[in-house]
Amino acid sequence: MERLNQTSRVSEFILLGLSSRPEDQKPLFILFFIIYLVTITGNMLTILAIHSDPHLHTPMYFFLSVLSFTDIWYTTSIVPKMLVDFLSEKKTISYAGCLTQMYFIYVLANTDSCLLVVMAYDRYVAICDPFHYVTIMSRCRCVLLVVISCSLPHLHSLLNILLLDQLTFCYSNVVHHFLCDINPLLKLSCSSIFVNDLTIKTEGLVVVVTPFLCIVFSYVRIFISVLRIPSAAGKRKAFSTCGSHLTVVILFYGSIFYVYLQPLSRYTVQDRVATIVYTVLSSMLNPFIYSLRNKDMKRGLGKLMGRRKS
């Protein structure tokens, strides 16, 4: 472990990554390089399919295209640095670079979270108030919801970065993680983290839990409405429009809650694995989850691929 003079300020951090064993680095590089390519390709195809098929020009697919666009940048803020570190002996990142990476990770992760709420609201309106759907989910309102979803996360991220920048890191600069995240960084601080810890337990908790509760509320209302549908075919059709979104929500929030809704003292190596789920794997799986269970997306992708071949 690299230890620093008590009076000096950290100028860079060392990211230990997923494994310190040299023989693991090349296999991990190949694995995450493939994951990155699949993520970029899958999300780009989703965006192109939605853009090129007029039948997919609806609020639900508009939100999905924005989610795919966000996932591309979300993964790009993490995986390229991981790939470089897998092939480097000294896995360093500058102090400014670390805070910058953490800022964008938090912005993009919370944008994903807000978009999942918007998509749940869209399904709620479509199923619970179908006669007013076109009026409620107008183009102007959809754009406004996306703008809000992309803007609010900057406030949360900026608050955490500014508070983190007030800390002094003078004992060690070795981060037990593959990215710059607030919990492992707080464990390195030699100054008081009371304000940071309090912010995480209050504002951070609100930012993480509130969107999830909004989604839960939407689905409770949806399930109640679906149970009132007399025909079994109608119930299946209603549930099928929500299945993909619900799968993504469980995958995304399940891993986030595992990492962040626990005391800082209990932060362990298992949290790194859980972090991979909501930072890397969810972005890769989203196009498959939404496409494989959606006939409209399958048709749109089929048209797109057919157009590319001709």
C-alpha cells in the first residue's frame, strides 16, 4: 500500500481494480472489451431502430432511445479506463480525473434512474388512463420530462463532488475499486467525513430511494388496473408491456441498494461485483431485455438490418 506524508495532498489515486493477480489482467481485458463492444453496438442499434421506424415514434420508445443514449455514455465513463488499467502496471488516475469520473458516473446513473421513473409513469398512463394518453404524454411533455431527468442529477453529483473536494487524503491513495466511487474514497480520508456521511444518509438516500418508490407506486396502480381487466388476453397484453421495464428496474436498483444502503464500515470486495451489475451489465443487457420481449422492437431491428443489407 502506498502511504503518503501526513502534510502532503494526494495528486493521484491508484485503482486496484477487480483483481491484483497479473494472470487475470488479460482475460479481464478481453471480457470487458467484448462487453463494451456489445453495449455500444446494442444501444446504437436500439437508437437507430427507433429513429428509422415510424411505428416506434411513440413516447415509450422515445424514452427508451434516450435511455440507450445515456447508457452508451455511462459505460464509456467507466469501461475504457478499466481497459487501460488492465494492461497497465501502475493503475493511476489523477485527483481531478477521479473527481471528474465520479461526477459523470453519478450524473449518468441518476439520469438512468430518472428515466426509469419516466418510463414507469408512461406505462402507468397508458394502462390506467388510456383515453387521455395522447393528451397527457404529448411531445412537449415528453421532452420536458427528459430535460428534467437529465438536469436534476447534476445537482446531486455536484453536491457530492464539492463535499468530497473539502476532504484531505493524506494517509493512502490506494482505492480498493475499479472506479472512483464515494465509499472507497471516504475510507481513505484522514479528515472528518461527518458531513459527507450525513449527506449520503439523507440527500443521497432521497435521491436513490425516491425514484424507486415512484416506480413501485406506478406498478401498484398498474397491477390494480390490470386485475380489473376481464379477459386473460387483455391482462397478458398489459403485463407484457411492463415486463421488460420491470426486469431492468429490479436489476438496476437491486444492485444499487446492495452497494449503498449499508454502513460505510461494511464496504467490501463484494460491493465491487455488485457495482459491475448497475454500471456495466445493466447497460449491456438493456437492449436485449427490451428487444427480445418486444415484438415492435424486433420488427424495427429487422427492418433496420434489412435496410443495411440492401
